Amino acid sequence: MAAPMRWRPITTLALLAACLALPASAAAHADAAAHGYAAADRGVAATTSHVSASLSGVGTPAKTRLTIKLNGRKLYDQHVRSQFCGRLCDVTALTPGRSPLKVLDVESSGQPDVLLGLYSGGAHCCFVDQVFSLDPGTMTYVKVEHNFLDAGAKIVKLDAHYEFVSADARIAEAGYTDFADSGAPVQIWRVIDRRFVNVTRQYPALIKPDAARWMNAFRHHVSNGAGFIAAWAADEDLLGNSKLVASTLAGLARRHQLRSTLGLPHRSETAFVAELQKDLRALGYAS
């Protein structure tokens, strides 16, 4: 693309709209991202006034190469590789847009970074976003990456920061029920000091409508709602509502409204609640 997209300040309504634009399931997001970029587009480049990035060998993952120039000087020129898919990573769209490359100051450092979207392949895997930032000491670009699993991520500017708005596919893949009827709670990441940092709790205006969405899905699919109530519980835990989560799950268990087509753990509602709460603690949602 010719230049990075200019973003307007995001209002509260826009925050809510961004959240509601997240897919109803991780599978829907994965499908959208997988079809967002055509590998046949051989010429791929992204530029700003003094930083340019280009890909060569697109369509043959082992031979795909990323080149980054600063003021016309080549500072990075290597084959595309990832710890998550090695030399077999294929490039895929970085949303919004269809290009696998973007040049944006995602760290708000005043120096544009290069973003690259990758796809590992597989039935439920995996979208990896890489960020290359300039190291003034070595005058080269240093890579940091995050595996968004099959949820993928959308790059959105919120509160003056570029964020990677995603969903926690670990919840959808936990096996509480079939994947298609499982929810993935909203998850938001920011690149800080060359690290992907989970900042979801900083955006309650995104978490609240996401929780409401999963509860609504549960109420309309009580006969197979275990996957949706799990996503709701994760969102509510992020909001600090662990007591509400515990009382709601206990009430649903007493009324025998926690169900799964795969069968709950030991076919017991109380066992399911115990397992879910254990999982949410292990994943950092609840203390």
C-alpha cells in the first residue's frame, strides 16, 4: 500500500462497534482472514516517507523474503520465518485491508514499525502477526511475534494506541462443546518495548458488550450452551465480576441448564463448573 492508513480518534460508540464487529466465533474470524489475501499477488510492498518494506517469493513460503529499508538503506533482508510455523508460514492479510504488510508506528515511538501477517495452515491454526522495530544500537530491525491461533487479529487504533483486537481461541478450543458452538472472549494486545502485552482489561467498554453477546448466545442455545457460557464467564472475570460468575454458574447448574452435545465432564453440571473455573484461573481470567 502507498501509505499507512490515517486513523481518527475512536469514540465510545466506535469502541462498541469495533467489539461487535468481532466474529461470532473464532472459526468465523479464521475463515475471513484466510480468504483476505490472495497468495497470487506476487508484488507486495508497504511504505512511509522514509521506511519501506517489501516481500519477494510470495506463494512459495520457504522462499518468501522480507526486505526493510530506512531512507533507502537496506537494514533487513531475510527469509520469512516464525517459531510457530518455521519455514512453512504463508503470508496472509493484516486486517483491516488485504495486504500482508503494513508500516505503522505501533509502539508510538515516533519510528514506524513493519507488520507482517502469517498463516501456518491447519484446520484450526494459526494466525501469527510479526512486528519488526528498529534497534538503533545495531541499526537493524528486530522481530517480535504473537500467535493469535485461529482467531486472528484486527489492527485498530484505540485511545491513541494501535492495538491488536482479537479473541481468545483457547476458550473456544477447550472442548466444552463442539468448536462451531463455542465462544471466544475478546482479547486485546499491544506491542510495548518489543513485547506483545495483553491489555484487554484496559478496555471494559469492549468487554461488556462482548459478555452480553455471549450470554445472549447462551440463552438462545441452552441445549448446547456450554461453549457460550464459558466465553461469558471469561469476559465477566476480566471485568472483576467473579462473584457474579460463580453465582450464575451455580444457579444454571441447579436448574440443569448447562449442557453440551459432547457431554459435560462426568456428565455433571457441578463438575463442569469446577473445570471451567479451574481453566479460567489457569488462563489468567480469575484469581
